[in-house]
Amino acid sequence: MRALIVFVLWMPAFMVQADLYWQPVPGRGGAHGGAAKMFKLAEQIPDAKRTVALLHSDLQRNPLEVDKGLYRVKGSGKNNYHALVAREEGSDYRHLAVRYLYFNGKPVDSSPSDLLAESLGELEIVPDPLPREHWRYTSDKPYRFRVQFNGKPLPEQPVLVMTETGSTEILHSDSDGVLKLVIPDDFATVVPGARKNPPGELRIFSEVDREGINYQSSLSMSYYVNPSHWKSASLGAMAALGGLLFGLWLNRRLPAHSRRKKRCVQI
Amino acid sequence: MCANLTLVRRSVQLLMFVFLVYGSVVIGFYAADKISGALPALSCAYDSMNADYCALIPLQHQLHHRLGAAADAGNWFMFLMPFLTTVGTFLLLFVFLNKAFCGWVCPLGFFQEVMQLIGQKLGLRRVDSLTHGAVDKIRPVKWLMLGGLVLVLPALTSLGFLSDEWGDPFCQICPSRIMTTLLTGSNEQLFVDTSSPSYMALSITGDFLFGLMVALALTMRQPFCRICPMLALHAVFRKVGLARLVKQGSSRCEKCGLCAEACPMDIRELQSEFNAVARPKDITLADCTLCGRCVEFCPDKDVLQLRYLNVPVFSSSPAYFKRRKKAQTQWDSVKLIGFSKAEKEKV
């Protein structure tokens, strides 16, 4: 009976499992900035026809060459989000792996909305929206993604959410094709301090079959420890209340005074 | 001549408040870093719904992240270029409106005015003015805030003299960060950070300052504006702004002083300076926010003027003064609750 339950739980995960995804190579470039970043493409199909490109923030596309199994993405000199896109095609499958990268640089005319509106493949998982400057994906916070096929929303589509620390969850998009996801707070150890905890990796997979062709899509991203581990809102409210009470006390102590020179009272 | 300059100003403030706190809802989620990225108003980058943000974040970040690296590399261009670009963006916007950004745009300034209105309608005891001695002691604080928190501490951090926590100390204590995020329904910026003693001290100071500002704003006009580093930054460039407050006073000014009484920033020099001059003189002082209240409450014709490109756009006049004073008296007499006996007796 126990084996049956495990099998039933495992089956949906298998059914929506897609393989191709982007994996950052540790210690090569930060989350933001102009430094080069290094990635590898995990779970490739050896004989597949593969194309890898960087879609710049101004929507220009550049093909990327592989070097010893790694893809080096240099700062483009253009500000804002870029999309790292890999496609694998065969006679009966289309696989897509996407990762959005932020680079500092000169401002461009296009906004991240324009980048997200670009079609990268048939089956897509699109952030809705990407985190703005000064924000990033954080554990224990809700985010939205659109699941779409040929640009149209896919309602009730099963989606597999995995983290590299082992959390796995099957979710479904709603009737509008929107996936609502709370990133798991699953870091094994948390050290107080935003810069002291390395990011985790989150991967979202989905899969559909249409007219004999299997479509798979993945979106991967880094996510960070929720600062509520070392930031206390209740203590903050108490400190603000202390300031408020001190201010109300101070209000009663301040002497009445007129600025008009002729009635000036020096205290 | 407009019917009520304060009403016009509050309408502009309200529009700018909505734009700066909730504007992304209208103009798009990613707009904050598209419009200028360096607006000289306390519109916080930690507010996820705003449409533009404050110049003080990039200023501190450029000092924090680039000064040390530039010193190490011996390449000052890599620091000066972004730093001067931010200051230049700020300067460009500043030239157009001068210190009117404080009095007409800043969301924290508007919030304090709203708190003051609430305090007045609740019938709380009003502190009409601080003493001259208190004003003189408070005035240098804004320069310390600018020099110390916005420039020196981030620079020392970048050069390795301080730990990383001191890279953006003004943002850590800025009450606008807490105010704007709370108004978008997020309490994420009201916290005590226990990750290090420095962060804990800064976050407690910020929370306490926010509570203090709210309480003081109920009875006193513009309590935080008086120590705001943005006021000091504006003051540095006030001579190049196109908007000005000018005065051509007379001997009557010595006995009147209604302008100084109307000023929310306690600038008593409005009454005492330029009282016997042949031509109008620029009296846009360091603490001025170009709110125009002094012009509204000056009873003499053309003694005080708000000018743009040296063209008068709003001038004092006896007729306006009478109307405005009557309107103010009526407005002040409306109280929802009378908490203070003294205020009740005034009515």
C-alpha cells in the first residue's frame, strides 16, 4: 500500500518533468552587474538539433557558442534583463530552457515587458513580472508566472516546481493560465545577513503533447533567503511606537512661540 | 492670480504623491528605473509600486561600490562618471523647479503636511513655531545628514574604514522608506535587523525616527524636512534654479512678520532681510521649500514674489491676502474632535 502511495505521488511529477534547464556554474559572476556569468545546460539530448542564444534587453539576439560544456555570457553593455534561451528540436519533440539575467549598462529603449512579450518557443513559462531593480526572488514570498502555448494561456496546466535543496511540488495554472507560486523557504542553514547566504536554485517545468509532438519548457532562477529570518517586524513596530510616544511627549513639552519678530520670545 | 495657492500646491502634491508611491500601476511596473532614477524627492526604491525614485540611493551606492574600486585601480573615471551622471540628472531636474521639489513634489513632505492637517482637525495643541534658538541648532543638522550619512560614511565604507553595513546609512534611517512601503500595504521595511550590531542600531534609529516624525508632524510643521539631506543638497544648487522667491521689502516689514509666521520652515529672515532695497532680491534661503505660503500671507503688494525665469508667477497682494486669511480662519475653525483645551479656546 505504501509503495502504491509513493507511486501515485511520483507519477504526476514524472508526467510534467522536463529535463533541459539552465544551471549556473558557482563562483562565476553575481546576480546583478556587468561581470560575465557562466552556465551549463543540464540534461541535454545528445543528438538533438540545439540552438542557444542570448536575447538582449534591446531585443537583439546573439548566438552563444559552447566551450567545454559551458556557456559564457558576457555583460552586453546594455542595462536591464536579458534572456538566455536554449532550444532542442527533434522529429517529435521541442524542448526549451529559459533563464533571465540582469546586466548593468547603458539604458535601452525596450523595457522588460517587451522582452517578456518576445516569443521564445511554443510552450513558455513567463515571469509576471520579473523582479524590479532592488528586488529579487526570495523564499516564502508569492510570485506569478504565465503558462502559455503559442502565446495563448494554458489553463489548469500541471507544473513541476523543484529546488536544488530537494523541495518538489506539483502546481496547476489557474483558469487564466496564471501560476501562483510561493517559493519554498527550504534553505538548510541560514546565517543572519543578506550577503552571507548563497542563493538557491529554483526550476519550473511544464510539458504538453500536441499533434504527436512533445513540448517541454523550463524556467530557472536563483532565489534568496527571506530576510525575515533576521529582521523582526514586531521589534520594528515597537521601535516605531517608542518614537511615536516620545514624539507625543515632546509635543507637550515644546513651548508656544511666535516667529513674528515683534512678538519674539527667546527661551 | 489664483484663488488659493495652497490648494493648487496640495493638488500637485497629491498627484505627485500618487505618482511616486503608486505610479507603476498606471505607467507600468518597470518604469521606476526608466524615468530618471534620480528624482530629487524622497520616493523610495524599496516601494515596489512607485514610478521613480530618490537620488540619494544612487549617490550612496556609487560612493559605496565605486570609490574604493576606483582608488585601488587608480582610475578615478570609473567613479566620477556615474557619480557625476547622477548629480547631473539631479541638477537637470533641479534647475527646472529648484527647491519647489521639496514643497511641491516630495511625498514625505506631503505626508507630513497631511499629518499636520489631521492633528489640527483633531484639535491637538499646535506648536506654531520653534524658538529661534532651537531653529538655529536644528539648521546645521541637514548638512550633517548630507555630509555624514550620504557622502562621508559610504565613502569611508568603500575605502575599507567601515564595515559594509555603513554603505547606505541614510536609506537605513530614512522615514520615507518606511512610510511609502507601509502605504503600499507592505510592512517589509518596518523591522529591526538583528544580523549585526550596526544594522540593529541603524534599523532601530530608522523605526524610532519614523514614529517620532509621525508624532511631531501632528503638531509641528515639517519636522523631518528641517533635517533632510535633500534640503541641503537642494541648497547647494539653489542659485542655479529657475524658480525663485524674491523680496523687495519696505519699512512695514519690520513691524509685520506675517510671512515669517506663515513659513512652515521657521525662516525668520523672511521678515528681516531686504527691507530697504531698490530692486527685488533673491531670498530663496537654504531652508526654503518654495511652498509660497509667505507670499500668500504677505499683505503688501509685490513685496514677495515667486518667479520663474525671473518672470513673476505669483505675487503678494492685499486683496489675495484678505481672501486667503479669511479662508484660513474658516478652515482652522473646523475641528472634528477637540483634544486640546487650549486649541478649543482659540476657536
